[in-house]
Amino acid sequence: MNTFKNLCKERIYNKFRHKYSNIMMHPRLIKLVINSSLGSRGNNSSYLKGFYKEIYEISCQKPLIIKSKSSISNFNIRKGIPNGIKVTLRNNLMFNFISKFINISIPRIVDFRGFSNRSIDYNGSFNFGYSDHSIFPEIFLSNNKTTPKGFNINIIISSIERIDSLIMLKTIGFPFA
């Protein structure tokens, strides 16, 4: 079993055991979604393959290629053309990714002062984006084909209140300003 997962469960239990009488009411991490838009580069198959490989290396799981559902002439989008990439992580892969993100990737962000409290919506989910995926150790920007790409990370949490999600994420180790 994952030691970071056990550590998180123990910390969350100790933090919320007096507030909730039932352990099933404690907030817990349900899933983590990483998504990124391809923009106008969806037509380029070599770009798509490279980006697919990079997201796979970051998440350790095969990503899903999102295709456009309809054509929009103003945005130069045609039906069926790849529009984005997403991957959903659960259980051990999710905890491994969060551990790697907190301990390795966040310290590599230049001038990082912590996440905003507004990043948590009223359902308790934590959402943030970053414009450069090179903060992950699996990505090497020394390669000429690799250019910085942005991504969004959504962490879905089963909590009743927004403040519980914030307390839980701080307990796990997410830095908030």
C-alpha cells in the first residue's frame, strides 16, 4: 500500500475526528483530472503524439484525446479534430501524483507564493492551472521538439463545506497563501 496514501488518511482522520462522528463524513480525495487544450495545433499529428507521450509520462496513465464535437468556423475548429487531452487519476496513481507534485514540482515553480484560497469552488473541488509543464521532472526542455505547454489540474473532494476542503488540502501539504 502507498505510504503517502496512509499518511494522508491518518492526518485527515486526526484533523476531522472531533468534527464528524462518522468516519464516512470526513472529506476525502475522490479523483484528480489533468487536462490541457491543444488549440490550433490539433491538426499536427507529431505535436499530438509528443504531447500525448508527455502527459503519459507525467501521469503514468494513458490519456484520453478529446475531439471536437462540432465545427466552429470563427475558431478554425472542425468536427472530429483533436481538441485536448485529459487523464483521470484515482486511488494509488492519484496519491503518487499528488506526492510528486507537492514534494518535487511545486518547489520548481519560480516565485511561487502559494495557491489562492479562491482556487477552491463551493463544491469543495480544488482547481488550478499552470502555463508551463516543465515543472515535472519527467519533462526535459533541452529537447528541441518540446515547448512549454499549459495544463489544468482539478482535484475533486468529497466534502460538505468549502472550508473542510481547504483544511484537508493544507493538512496533506498543499501550500496556500
